[in-house]
Amino acid sequence: MIKIGDIVSVLDEPITGNVISIKGNEVTIESNDGFDITFLAHELVKEESDSLIVPSYEEVEQNLQEKEVFKKKPKRPTPKPKERSIPPMEVDLHIHKLIKSTKGMSNHEIVTFQLDTAKRQLDFAINKRIPSVVFIHGVGQGVLKEELRYLFGRYDNVRVSDADYKKYGLGAMEIYIIQNPKN
């Protein structure tokens, strides 16, 4: 226990001094250089006149962990370019996601319904200035994929590419909408 009048040394600092005041957990010492400096009590070691008290390994470890130098600083989020920070709009064209039942519908009617949905969603994205749209068409026979390529090819202000393979596999394409097309 540290008391007023004790001679103390500061852990991890070459400072020794005489305790002149104690307020709660804060201890103010007058250093050998004549400066008044305040420390937390756990940062000080009492000096004995005959011998130095050596702190245990656990005490040293605990004090080191409490020092701010060893605390991990929170990582600051790195700002990303605007286009990457906005998640793309996703449109799932699997027929079971669009309507409850395909009973009585031919394959042609199903594909036409999916294409109408894709056109409507792309027009919406263009009007709302959404930068990119991912159309999930599935793998299947490739009929819908080819029809979508033909549909999107009729637009002057879009660029078609395969969507992120890690996230969608081979069953999706991403449409980038060019906001200010050069005429």
C-alpha cells in the first residue's frame, strides 16, 4: 500500500519520486527532477530503503495489458469507391419466385413472363438511377440467359457481364447502367 511520503518508481518509465498526494486511485509524486506528476496507483512500485520490491510476472503482465500502448486500436473503416459501396439490386427470375403456380402455362409463356419481369425491373432501375442490377436466371438449358442477352442488347445505356461467380455461380448476370451515355 502506497502512502504519502513513500518513495516510488514508475513502471516502464525511468522516473522515481516522493508521493505528495493520493486522491482515490490517482497518486501524485514529486519526481527527482522536481516535477509534480500524477499516475494511477497500479503504475507505481513502492521503493524499499533496503531493497527493491520486484513485482510478480502476473502484476507486470496485467499492468502492460492496461497500458494504452498495448491496447488494440479499433480499425477505422476504409472508405470504398461509391459504386462498390452500393449493393447491386437483385432480381431473381426463377419462375417459382415470381408466381405461385405455373399450372396451365407453356414454356414459352413462362419465359415471356420472366422476360417481361426483367424488362420492367431494368426500366425501374434506369429511372431510379440504380447503378447495377443482378439478374439471377439459374443455370438450366440456357434459354432464358440467351433471351436476356438479346433483351439487354437492345439497350444502348447498359453493359452486360457475368455476376460475381463466388456469390451467384454461373446462374446470374450483372447489368451496369451507364447513367450519362454519350450521344
